[in-house]
Amino acid sequence: MRSIALLGALTFSVVGCNADKLNVPNYNAPSVDALSKDPNGIQLLATGILVSERGALAGYNRDVGIFGREVYNYFTTDARNVSNYLVGLANPQRLDPGGFASGNWAGRYQNMKNALAIVDAANASNLSAAQKSAVEGWAKTWYALDLLYLIQTRDSIGIPTEIPSTPSTPAPFVARAQVYQRIIATLDTAKTKLAAGGSAFPFTMHSGFAGFSTPADFLKFSRAIAAKANVIYGSLGCGNTCYAAAVTGARRVVPLHHGDVGVAEHGAAAHLFNGHR
């Protein structure tokens, strides 16, 4: 009896001393507060955003390539690669709502949410003011780029441009013109933030960003996206105002000289994106 009592006391003592070890955080859903206190938190978020952006490109290029009659996916066990994209449903002729048109959606918004999270985490951390500005400019660039991918595949349907804090309350759809205005405004804010971002980001990017790994150099990447957005919006009704802004953005990336007569003034930025969707 005494042995049993002693064993019970020892067990209670061990459990009591290690009770905190039973409270394991959910590492798959870290909070902004936890990330801001983790020295590697900002780096992990930045890496995740880059991985998500890269992962979404294959499906995007395949989908718009098939719609544009530039790509044919030889997938012998799934005829939807032809029927859903090129044939559709008859009476009336339309895309199959159960097809691939719903793709390239959730992942973009997840990454936009991550872009907001990295800004919140940086602002709650002990990073310098310049570093926080660099993070925000970097994140807003990706936020705007994801919006651009989304509106290019939804066009006149429009898209939501906001990430609601309450998931049960969906953000409203916004008309195409307003989406492009939001994209351009977001990239203009990114420009201001990157310009005040100091000499280095508080995280590293992969080798694909060689030459664009500092706030000043990444600003060129950001302004190239702004130039593209202005060119597209210019063709949709914004006109010369957007074309002029595109030229300004293009000059920041590729110097345009007076001898560049072959490039139309309202399409001067388009050559930056030749072949890019």
C-alpha cells in the first residue's frame, strides 16, 4: 500500500512539474504576436509568401495559355483540359461552372492575408522604422500583384480587394476599374515605403531575386508591375493618364532614351512584359 501511495505521489509530482509541456502551440497557425517575438518570424513569413507566389504560377500559366490558344495540356485521363477550357457547355454557350475557372483564386487571397500578417508582425516587432517600412513596401507589392493576377482572370466580373478581419463576413466584389485603381494606389504606397526602407530588408530572398534583394532594387521590380497595371488600365478607359504613368514607371526600370522612337508613347512600358501574362 505504501509503495502504491509513493508511486502515486511521484506520478503526480512528475505530471505537475511538466504540465506546461502538454500545452503545445499550434505551429501551423502562429499568431502575429508570436511571430513578432520570434527572431525568425519575419523570415518565415517572407519565405512563405515567395513559395506561395511561385507555386501558383504553373497553374496560372497553364490556364491562361489554354484560354489564349497558346498551350495544349496533353492530359489523357482528364478531358476537362479541353472540354472545360475550349468547349464549355451549350445552350447557352458558357464555361462549365464546375471546371477550372474557379482555380487561381483561394491561393492568391491566402497570400494577400500573409502579406497583411507580415506587416502586422513587423510593426509589432523591435525592427527599426526603416526596416518596418521596407517590409511594408515589399508586402504591398505582392498584395498588388496578386490582385493583378486575379482581375486579369476575372475581368468585368470584378473581385474583392480587401481581406476581412472576420472570415464569416465576405468582402464585396469591386468593379474592374476600381480594382485597377486599387492596384496602382497600393503600388504607389509601396514605392513610398520602399524608398524609406533603408539599405537592406530584415530577411533574405532566394537567388531568383539576385539584383533585386535590397529595398532600392526591389523598387524597380515593384514599379515594373505598376507600369504593367497602368498599361492594362490605360487600354480599358484610363487612357493617356495611365499611359504616362506607365512610361514613368518604365523609366525607373529600363531607361528610355529620346531615340526610342519605335516605342509608342502610350505603350512604352509594354515591352517590359513582352510574353508575360
